[in-house]
Amino acid sequence: MINRLADRKLIVDRNELHHLMGYPHGQPISPPIQEVINEQLAQLDGLAQPWGTWLEIPIECIDGEQIRLTDQGCLRSRRLSKILRKSSAIRLILATLGPRVSEKVRQYTDDGDMLEALALDSAATAAISSLMEGLQADSCKDASSRGLGSTLRYGPGYTEWELSDIEVLFNYLPKGQVPVRLNDQHMMIPEKSLLAIVGLVPGGRSESPKVDPCRICDLKNCVLRKQPYGESRKLD
């Protein structure tokens, strides 16, 4: 499959990185800690191997909470059915930073370098989030050129969508062509990987990648939350 993130520059939002490290918004960062953060950002550039792609899967029908896909795949989620109700297909979007980042985080942890581990892990989380957002933006542009709108991004494990459905989606990816796999707990390996879908809507408008699925996710106390739950419940 095409690597749509080849040569893509990593972008790490400093505010998001600080938030992931546990710092409240606007709290000053001491120079020694900022030095560690800068060192780990430089490490991240050398360790990351960005890879991303998308794959279009036609929807055969939506029946209640069941979204039936071509080749007998079936997703089950009442929330997802509402999001996709006008869609003719889904587009699976997958992005990863590769294995070396997580390997370095584990090395830091094993060596007792916990601040370095936290800074690198947080920087990687912010980076993969940014890559996914950029990949979604590219997908929206591609769909728009074909007269298709795109729904907001949603993924297995979000509100009212079981994580186990990720296996259904992975079954559509060509074997041996994707540098990401699932373990027995349906978690992606390498760890710094994200998978989501958008619906493709004939003649529809596109949701901006900035419209975060946090707005309809009720997971409490999530460190990745960017918008409060219920800020906008509209699913069009």
C-alpha cells in the first residue's frame, strides 16, 4: 500500500505535549525540564518512521446498529450508524510512527530515566495525533475532488463502538503490506499507531479534521481529550 506519510515532517504541539506530561495549561516549564523535552523532540525526529495510508470500503447497507460492508464485513455501533447514515462507503485511515519510538521509551523506563520516557512518549503521542489529522485532511481533499463529503473521524473503542471491531477493519488491509498488526487484546503494534474511519457522503460537505470526535465521546478523565463531551452533539 502507498505510504501517504513518506517524508512528512513531524509536528508536535508544545501545549499538547505539556498537557500530556501533566502540566496544566499555561503553567511555566522549568528550564531543566524544558531541556529534557527539547532533547526528546530531537530524539523523536531520528526515531520516528511515519507511515500512513487509507483504504475505501463500500457500505452495502445500514440496519439499526449494524453497518454491513462489502465482502461480508459488519460493524456494530448505534452511534456509528448515525454518523454514517448518509455515507456510501467508509474510508479506513491508518497511521503509525513505527516501532523504534516505543522501544526507546521502554529502554528509558528500564534504565530508570522516567522523565525522559515521559517526555518522549508524550511527544510521540502528540506527533501521531498530528499525523492522523493531516492524513484525514488529505483524505477530505481527495474525497472532495470526487464530489464526496466526509464525516467526522471515529474509531473502535470510542463511545458506543466496541474495540473488537478493529479486527473487522484490519481484515480489509492487504496482508504483508501494512507495518501494523493487532495483538490478542486488539491493541495495535507498534504502540504509537492510530486507526479511524470517516464516512464518504455523495454530494455532502466535509467535517474539518479540527472537528474532534471528543465532542461525542463520553470517556471520562481521558488525558487526550481536546473538547468537552456534549459541546456539540450534532452528527451530520
